[in-house]
Amino acid sequence: NNAFIFESKELTTLVANIAVLDHHRLAGGLPFEPFLQFVEATKSSASEIVAEILLQSEFSDKLHKEEAEVLLSGIMLDTRSFILRSGVRTFEAAAYLRSRGANTVDSKKLFSNDMEIFRQRNSIIDAAYTYKECAISLSPQGLENVRLITSQACDEMLNIEGVKASFVLYENGKGVNISARSYGEINVQLIMEKLGGGGHQTMAGCQIKDTNIKEGYIKLTNAIDAYIEEQAR
């Protein structure tokens, strides 16, 4: 629901009716008036919201296997395979998608990487260091699929012992992007909001314009410090 990070802003001008379905808190105004807006931060994922709507509609038996697997993969991604934010209704949505032919193995395969992406992701993890129970890594320039690689590296860095949140920074040509992850003890959404971003308690991000990666790192550590100070009050 954040117009600043739309995949395609042009697409919003080409259709008459737009529905906004999201599990992130509202980030600001939209450049259009949605005919339907369902934003619920307690949901595991946007895919769970879509599955619930379909399940209660007259089209519940029309969902194809491939569509069900894409929705199931969305739930698996945002819950990290049902580890985080998975409530009863999350599993009900997953059960509905399974009943429509979705296969968990095939859904998992949608996230498969080639060997080069695997190596690049591991190089980012290898360069990580800790800052106040957070793992931080600066991505090298020139990586293809940098958004995908940094997101995956950020997820993997949570497996480091003693790490409660992870952050990966990379330059995008106009500034710096930051991916942020946690298991919930540290609210990365609040940290990213301090830098103009947002997201969810356990998965968030931001884009800082006109900033290089070293300046972005300083701004990030300042935001972490401010968050820790606020939580201590």
C-alpha cells in the first residue's frame, strides 16, 4: 500500500478499479481511490487475505492448481514456512489452497536459486558483523538480482546465534535500500519507519534517497540506537 515502492506505477493508471489488499500498516496516501481496501496487520501475508476472500466467495472452487501454489508460496515466504505470524486462520487458508491442488514442495521450488545467486548470497552473509544484537551486512555493487539476493541473505542471517534482527544495505543508483528481518523480539518495522520506510514487525525495508552505503549504515545504526533507547524507557 506504499505508492513509493510500487512495482509499476504506470499500471495503476491503466485500470478502472484497484483493490488494495495488504498485511502491512498503511504507509501514506495512494495516488488513486481504491474501490476496495482491506489492510489487516494481524494477517500473516497478503496471500492469506486473498485466500480468505476466495474461500468465502462463489469462486472458491474455481481456483487453479498453479494459482493456489503461488498463493501458498506467498504465505510460506512471509511466515518463513509457518514459523512466524501463523495463526489458526493462516492454516485454514493453507488448507484451502491445498484442497485446490497446491503442493508445498512445488511452492517451495518457486524460491529455488541458481548457483551464482547462492554464492552471492553467501558472500553477503560472510561479510556480516554484529551491532547490538543485530547482524548488518553491506552488499557489494554490481550484483544482478540484488533485491532478491539481499532479501534472502537477510533471512539467513537470522540463523546466526545471538542475532535478534538482521539488516542488509545495497546501493540502487539513487540512494540506498535496506532489507530488515527479525523473529519479533526487535520490531524492525519501527526501525525502518525512522528512515522513511515500513513493513511488518518481522519483515520491513526502506529506501533512502541521495545517500551512499556508508552514510546509510550510519543512519541505520542511529535508528537502531534510537529504537533501543525508546524501548528502554
